Amino acid sequence: MTSRIVTTVAVSIFAISAMAGCASRPTNTQIGTAVGAVAGGVAGNVLLGGPLATIGGAAAGALIGNEVGKKR
């Protein structure tokens, strides 16, 4: 359980720091990608467990979030 929390926090911090590095206001596509990556990473970790599931969930979430962000 502790490793899941640590992994979730690490993925969240990575996404937040990536968004903070933007010099200008992020686009909807960038926001969708970041939010999707965090949500997918958390979902992958909770549902399947392990680092591979977290990375796969983050990648899938980023792709979905990217597409959703393009539509707005």
C-alpha cells in the first residue's frame, strides 16, 4: 500500500512540475494531456498495481487527455 502512495505522489509531482515549466499559459491540449497522465497513472496503479501498470496507465491517460483537450 505504501509503494502505491509513493508512486502516485511521484507521478503527480512529475506532472505538476512539467506544467510549471511552461513559460506561457498552457493550452487545453497540454492541460488535458497532463491531467490525463496523472489520472491514468493513478488508475493504473490502483487497478493493476506495480510500476509497469502506472506507466502504462499514465501513457494511455495522456493520449486520451490529449484528444479530449483538442476538442475544446
